[in-house]
Amino acid sequence: MSLFFGIDAGGTKLAVAVVEAQNGRIIDAHEIPTNRQRGGAAVLSDCVELAGAAAQKHQIAAIGIGVPELVSLDGEIQSAASWDWRDGNWKAAFGATAPVYVDSDVRAAALAEARFGAGRGMSSFLYVTIGTGVSHSFVIDGLPWRGARGNAIVSGAPLIEMEASGPALARRAGKLRAQDVLASETDRSLVAAAELALGLEIARLVNALDPETVVIGGGLGLATGFSEGIIESMRPQIYAAVTRDLQVLPAALGVDAGVIGAALVAEIGLAAASKH
């Protein structure tokens, strides 16, 4: 049974796990906090250390990393929204452990939901993640659509995460965490504005892509009440009456979608490399 090491390198935490790719089962998982201020070198060091520790206990075939960045079709990191790995040096850092592959974290999570979660068996679905950032992936026949350059994950113009992500909510309310904003009755107007903005953006995507369903994940996207407000704001803005009542599901894998998806990125990358 092939084991892969998945790294979900988020803006606020690193979630890592050894995953059985055949069934998505997590058999060894860890989580540590991180943040943008620590810099790319510190985050990379944590990733390498965690992967090395896992490789001492398990026979890992490859490592997959989901990053909150743009990733090109040939696996190069193209942006530095959270930290800067654009020089490609991160690849060599894992050389002594196992082959390593990378993709945008939202595509990794969407892939996991397609194979094992809420999108399983669907011809198409729109996956939206709402947390430290906000992004999306359109999945067709089980595979995330990458776009012509790998950039088909950007939500909004201007970016919706600038006004409706976790950090944006916390900043506007003057609180440390978005969860505190959601729980505050005095901040209800800020939450309602974020729900409306997100609902409108998802409606635009639904109007353009006509997915079979919508799957919402991410730490904030899975928050009860907040997700319901988003969906309520979305439905009236969907143009086609037959689409307006489309099914909207929470990510079945929850917050584990990212790390399971990162392991699947490794599985797919290794299989592609073996053909060359």
C-alpha cells in the first residue's frame, strides 16, 4: 500500500499527514502554527523537518505540498502572497527524503473532495475555500481545471479575500480572530457584509460555470451560520431559475481536505514522473 506525505502549508498553520492514497485514510498527522511574518525559509525548515520525521517511521513514496499561491502548469510557484518560494529552492530541500510535488492548496483540497469527499461521483462541482484566503477550483470529471497558465483559482476582481477572508474580518472588527467576529453580536453587520460579498462572488462563478453543485470548505467556510448566510445571499443572484436551487454542500473531509489533497498531488506527480 503506497503512502504519501501531504503538507497543507496554510497562512496560519502547517497541517501534515501520512496518507494512504488509495482510500484517503490519514494514519499519522501533526499540526503546528505558522504565519506570514516568519518568512519562507522558516516555513520550509518546518516542512522539511516534519517530512523527515515521518519518513523515519513510514515508507513514503513522495511528498506533496499545497501552498496558498499561484502554481504554474509545470509546478513552479508563481506568487508570494504568504511567503516567497518562487526561486524553486524548496525542491532541493526535500531531496534526501522523497520526491516532492506542489500545487495550489485550493486545487489540492478540491482534488481530495472529488476523490473521497462531497464531490465524489459528480461530473462537475465548484469548490470554494474560505479561511485565511478565499479561492476556488472548478472540478470537471474528478480533476481541477487548472486554466491556461495554472491560475484558475483567483476569486474576484478586486480579490474577494481583501474584504471577506478571516484576516479581513478580524481586522475590520479589531479582533484577533475571525471566529471571535462570527461569535460577536455587535459585529453582526460586518459578518453580514462578508456573507453578502461572498454570496455574490459564488453566484458569479455559478452563473459562469454552471456546476452540478457547490462545495464549500476552509475554516470559515465550514462555520455554521456563516456558510448559511453566504448561501442565502448567493441564491437570488443566480440568473437561471433551474440553477438557483443547486445543491451546496460542506466539504465532507472538513479541514483535512487540504492535507489529503496534498498527498494526492504527490501520488499524481510521482505517477506522471514514472512515465517519462
